[in-house]
Amino acid sequence: MTLLDRTPRDTLREGSTPVLETERLTLRAPRFEDAKRVAALVNDRRIAENTVRIPHPYAVADAHEWIGAVILQSATTYLITIGSEVIGACGLDMRDGVPEIGYWLGVPFWGCGYATEAARGLIDHAFGERGHEVVTSGARVSNPASRRVLEKCGFQWTGVGLYRIRAISSSAPF
């Protein structure tokens, strides 16, 4: 999706988060009624181990807490959907004054190009409507698929750092 590809639906809003559309996906704000589906998808250790903040196990109560926090915070957070089906989430969060993109997909949707498509839509939004001049992201060293998503989106590897991974209660290289 590029700024020139915008349709009238791109300007619809759920709260203060714009709805973004790509060729196959819609990125929209999470709602409390999404909590059961989010919990069902994200309660997979393979997802939690590849993110910094997602706990494992992940229950519906965790999803409600996350959605409530999203509603209250200034981060731009989206559920990734195909039609009305939630398949993952992505977001743009400020880290030390620099926007950072993060994402996860439910395991059944891995390998279909959805993460790349959602990340590109979010990157276009970050540089377009949000006016950012730089965007960062990261992936665990042990997650080559996510590293490939970032490469396809134009990110360049700048180094490795240790980050605390909530699901494994330990630090790991990102």
C-alpha cells in the first residue's frame, strides 16, 4: 500500500487509529470482542518466544488487558485481518523517541506473505501520515522468517542486542 493507493475506507477510524488497507489485509484497532480470538492465536509458545512482551501461556484475560492498554496508550496498534478474521497484530511504538515496528501472526498464517504485507502497510503509514523520518524494527537472531520480512521491507541489519523475553524469563539476542 502506498499513499497514492489510498481508498476512502483508509480514512475510517476506530477511535483514533486509522483503518489501513493493503491488497489482502485490513489493519484496524483492536476491540474487546477480539480478545478470545487474539488469545487463541497468540497462546502459542513459538509466537511468545519470538517477541519481547508477550507472556506464555496467554489467556483471554491477557488479551483483555492488552486491548485495554492499547486503548489508553499513544502507540498505534492494529489487528491484522482478512475479511473479518483476525490473523495477527502489528504496531508502531515509540522507543527512546524513535518509532519501532513490531508484529506477530498466528501460526496457521505463517509463510503466506501476510507479515511482509502488514509491515509494509504500517511502514507507509509511519512515513506518510505520521511523518516519521526513520523507523526501526528487530527480530530474534533465531527467527530467520521474521528477519526476512524486515529485509523485504528495506530494513538493514545494524547489529545484535540482548533483550529480555518475557515468555522465557531470560534475555536473548535480537
